[in-house]
Amino acid sequence: MSSAPFPFSFSVPFAGKHCSTVIGTKCIIPLQQEFGVNIRASKVGVIIEGEEKPVLYAALKVYSLLSLAMAQSVEKLENEVTLGKGEIFP
């Protein structure tokens, strides 16, 4: 009986450029060290491997970082729209 190198994995799906916040080396290495997991990018998202609890905690952190990146992007877009052509958003 052989044991798998990573007993648990979790995929965090993403779309668009917001994943660069998480996939960038400045973010992946600290997350891997903080939670003791392996994080890698795939075509459909971020794959986190390791023990179950650390993987799930790391996934929450990844979701949090993606949410922050999307919120900052929306805020920037709203500012550009309101500065350029008048207020569109109430």
C-alpha cells in the first residue's frame, strides 16, 4: 500500500486576471509557508494540496484574496467611469 504525497486537494476556480494576485510568487510562497501546503496554478484555477485542514484554510485565504482583487477592480472601474463621463452608478 503506497500513500499519496498529498492526501487532500482542493481547487479554487477563477476567471479573468484577478488570479494573478494569488498566482504571483509574492503571494504563493508565503501562503505555502503559512499553511504548509502546495499551491499551483492550473488552467481552471488554483490547486491546493496537503493535509485537509491546512488546505481548506489556505483555500479560504485564496478566496479572500480573489475577492479583494475583484473589489479593488470594481472600485477602480467606478472611479474611471464617474471621472470620465458623469455618474453612472447610483
